[in-house]
Amino acid sequence: MSAEHEAMGRSLELLWGERAQPSRGPRPKMSVDRIVEAAVALADAEGLGALSMQRVAAGLGYTTMSLYRYVPAKEQLVDLMVDHAIGQPPAGLAGAPDWRAALEGWTRAFWQVCHRHPWLLKVQVDRPPVGPNQLSWLEAGLKALAGLGFEGYERVSVVTFVFAAVQGLAKVSIDQRPLSDGADGPVANAYAAALGRYVRPDRYPELAGIMAGGAFDVPEDYPEPDDILPDLEFGLSHLLNGIEAFVQARRSVTG
């Protein structure tokens, strides 16, 4: 068995509560849950770069070695943190009036999770979801698309695409916050002004054309000038339009 498979096996045991807890000596006051909660609080406050087994142990008042009795490595700790931070999808999704509203609600809810825990976007994604909470989000997304006539792999593809879109745009939104906080105006306006001298119509005709038409101009009274959630909603709306057209076309063929 490869090292990667062994590491995933250890993570799965912890995520699903199958790993035996230390039992020797007095009844332990520490637990995997306490360790994970402390680690998430540290990452929320200082970012993923500040995370270490030593920092988490110190925050709990224990030695670093004592943590390893519960969580064998930082890799497993991060896996536990991700599943804890993402939590369960909103229960209200099950009561959405239709598949479209359910998937829109799923998308907005996951967007909020990313902004509550920005460090989630720094975690390297090198495997499919394996934790109980992650699988609950996948289940909710798949359920939203049930009954539309999709093959199983097609539903997985749609949910995976939306998940990646939310992560990507949330990362852009969060990463540009420092620029927004220190800017005299919206970042989009500053971006257009900075590029104006370099974007020539002979070299970048399409980009120059939309810039001249004010594509990057943000009205002064716009409530959140650097909020790119509307970009996500625009893309999602047209994705859902495409899904709807695809479903109708398939039904017309199959009868």
C-alpha cells in the first residue's frame, strides 16, 4: 500500500470515528473534537500558515507529543479541520421549490462557508470528498439534480463544476480584499486605469473594446463595489439555463 493510501486510510478512520482513542491512564480530558475545534479557531484567526501541531497543543495547554496520541499527523488534522469547518449543508435545501432553487441555495451556502473560513481555499485538494460533512454537501447537490434524467456521472460533473466555480471565485474575492481595503475606489476601476496605457486596440482589440465601453467601471453608489458574488450568480444562472435546455432536449428525443 502506498504512503498516500495509508494516509487517506488514517484520515478516514478519524473522520468516521473508527480510530480508537487513548485509554491508558486517567480519563483523558483531550479529544479529537477539542483538537479540531482549536485548530479551526487558530486557522480562522491567523490563516492556515500559522497552523502547526505545536501551536494547537500550546493553545490547549498540552505537549505536542500528546496530540499525536489522537491525531497522527498534521495531514490528518487538516482533513478533520476541513470537514468540521464545512459543516452540514443547510437543511432548508430539501424544501426548495424546484431543482434550480435548490442548486442556487447550495451555491450561496457554500460561498458563505468559504468566506467564514478563508483558509479552506488554501488547502490542497488532492482527493475527492471523503468526510461525512463533505459527502453531505455532495449528496445535497446530487439530490438537487435528481429526477432530471441525468446519468449519475453527469450529476457528479455538474456538482463538481459548481463546487470548483465557487471555490475559484471565492478565492479571488478573498485575495483581493487587501487591495480593496487600501484603495481609494473600487479595485475594478483601479485595474482598468492601470491597464489603460497598455491595452492597445491593435494588440488586444476585444479587451480594448470592452474597456472603452466601461466594462470595468463600477458606479459610485454600488453597495459592494468589489463583491464578485454577482459574477458567480451570473455564471450559475446561465449554467442552469443550459442544464434546463439540455434536459428538455433530451426529453424531446427520448419521449
